[in-house]
Amino acid sequence: MKFRQKRKKQNDWGKIVDFCERTTLHGVRHLVDFNRHWTEILLWTIVVILLCVGSTLMIYNSWNRFNTNPTVISIQKDYRTWKTAFPAATVCFANKLDVKLAERLIKKNWPAATEEQLRYSMSFLYTVANAEYKSFNHFLLFRDDKRLDKLDLLKLATQVSINMTYDARVFDMKFKDLGFLRTLTEMGICYTFGGVLSQSYTQQTTNTQAANKNVKPPYCSFQNPLCYASIEDLPVNLSYYIHSAYEMPVSGSTGYKVQHNMERETTFRFLETVASKALRHLLPEQRRCRFVDEPLAKWRGVLGLAHYSHNTCIMECRRRVAYDYCQCSPHFLLKNDQYYQVCGVEGLACLARYFKTLMTIKSQGPPFNCDCLPNCEDVKFFLDKNTKREWTHPVPDNIRFRWAIEIYSKTRLKRDIIYGFEDLLVSCGGTAAFFLGCSLLTFIEIFYFFVAHLISYSWSEINKIKIFISRRIRWDD
């Protein structure tokens, strides 16, 4: 028995020696050349180990670069052929409560209310209609009123909010009916003009709004320098936010106030970032950005969203943090019943204590690090001119604002791959050849040897088991 085991070991060792002598992996054959002095073998062993470690480290560095930093941002200057989506505008009224609608709702549901009860109800409706992150502390006055716990605050806010009325003029008459959509934002219920992404956050209330969905924004180009939109005959004082058509404003965004008997005109410069088609072959974690049609998986399944943007990621992150603190989500955000319970009055009063944390969520460390990737393709708008005009009687009372692009950028940024999978293969192959003098064929040889040896060993063991079983059966008989 011992003789057989010794013979088997010698046979296995002989196969390994034979492989080492024949392989194209340089230096290995010196390790099994027993005609050499043992010091030579030791020297060659150290050299081969060092070379293997060096090649492994360099290959790891190449792999790490491919996974973490395979892209580059370059500057383009062929501006005459570029087209840029006209910026969208989101309008948020300074006071969203329609007093007449509120009075009608109170009288309908509480016909015998006293004067004090009417003031209390009106104050509550004002707080609900104007709810946003900055106004959560106003709900502290109503948190002890248990009658308000079961109210649908979003439905209530919709019933008493001022409806948008306006007259619009756009540089391209094909988009004269673009219209405003009632949108759920971090500033409460607002209205967005010309937004594509905001259509996913739209609260439809009329057939007109439904008809305006899925409308693409107009495009501006160097050949068409007249690129503007003017909105007038607005109902009340407001703030408007200018942003990319494929983005949403968030709490803290720069707004421009417009009041009665006033017209504000803002013009913008822009910096556009585009991406090559090859960038889609990389994972978002590799390129460190997301395309607008790459929503997070849970957004598509739960929220029904088919788009992604950096700001909407921040919105969802704030919602998650709000839920972690107070186990509910603000009612003015897109509904998500599967994961988040909608806040009532008590929940909004709870969130008032964490206002600073919610606003600075981008700067928080774990566990509230949002890690929201930027958009691979985006347009950033920068204020160029901001002028306002005010007038008095006999000029008719009016609220107007206008935004435009007057100066076109002659440069833009482009994201592209500088270190792709082909570069990774070349780098790894070059490293292996430099350190070990091997090629892809060498690794196939090594794989073949070990697989063939494993199959041979397994087959011999199976035969041994068959022989043992047959002998056992014979012995039992």
C-alpha cells in the first residue's frame, strides 16, 4: 500500500516537472532543473516569486483604473452645429392659498363654524397650501389637533391652491401651447413650463395639463440666436427657477422674485456637457455619472419614473432621511406608498426638528451620504443679466417675467472613454509579457494542465470506487 502511494506521488510530481520544463512561462523550468546547485534553484525561486508579485500588483492597478477612472472630460469647440434644449422655468407662488376656494371648502364641510373656528381653519389651510421644507415649523401649532390626523394633505392642498393663469410667448411658435404643468417639488405645489423630467412629477388636474405631457422642449442654436420665453398676466406674486429641461429645482435653488406691477428679465449663459455613445458600455459606478434614461431600479418599479437626474436623487435621499427620523414622507413629494407612509400633521411637525439636517444632506456622512451621481449629459445655466422694471398707474396691474439665452457658449465639455476594456487587456498582456515573458497562450496551457490533471485524478478515483464496490459485492456473494 505504501509503495503504491509513493509511486502515485512520484507520478504526480513527474507530471508537474514535465509541465514546468515544457511551459512557455519563462523561468519556471529552472525551478525543477535538479542538475543545478540548490543555491541556483533558490535564486530562481526568489526571482520568479518577485516577478509574479510585481506583475500581479501592476495588473491590479490597471484593473482598478478601469473600474474607478476610465473616463476623461475634453473640450469641444465646433459650436456652429450644436443645439441646446431651452431652459425650463418652475413657478412657485409666494402665497399658494386661494382664499375664495378655502372659504368655500370650509363652509361646505363646517357650515356652523364660529368666527374663531373659521380663522383657525383658514390658518390651517394656509399652512397646508404653502407647505415646504422651510415651513414645517408652522405645523407645530396643529400637532395636538387629532381631528387633522386622517386628512389627505396633498388632496387638501390641491383643492385650495391658486390655479395658474397666464399668457405665454415663445420664440418658436410651434411651442406656443407648451403650457404649465402642476408639479410636485420640494417647494410645494408649483408649475413648470417646458420641463421634460418634471412631467414625471406632474399632478394632473385638467385635460389641458394631460394634453401638454410628453411635449419636448424647443432647442436653441447658434444659427437661431433669438431664444426666449415671456410669461405675463400671472395671478399673484411668485418666484421662478430656471433649470435644465431634464432637471428639477430643489429646495435651496436660486429663485427670482416677481411682484405686482413688476417685470423681471433674466438672461443666462450656459455650459453644456455631452457624452459619447461608448460611455454607455461602462457601469454608472465606473463612469461616475448616469444618463437621464437610467433611473435607479427602485424608482422604475415603485415610483414609475423612467428618468434620472442629480436633483431628483437628492429629493429621494431627503425623503429617505425624513422617513428615518419620523417614519413618514412629506405629502408634497411624489407618492410612494410601497416604501414610505405619507406624513400627517404630527409627522410634519416632527420633521421641523430636523430641518437643518434635511437641507444639508449632501454634506452629511454615513449613513446619510446620498452619493448621487451627476448627469452624464447636462446643461448648467449661469445668470448673465438680471433686470427689473416697475410701473404705477395708469399702466394696468400685471406680473411678468422673461428668460432668454443671448450669448451662446463656444465651448462645451464631452465625457468620453480614455481607458476602455481593450486598453485593460493590452495593459494586462503587456505587463505579463514584460515580467514573465508569457502570453495568453501560456495561461491557456496552465488552465489545460490543471483541468486535465483534475479530470484524470477524478476518473482514477471513480475507477477505484467501482473496483472496490465490485469486490465488495463479490465478497458478499
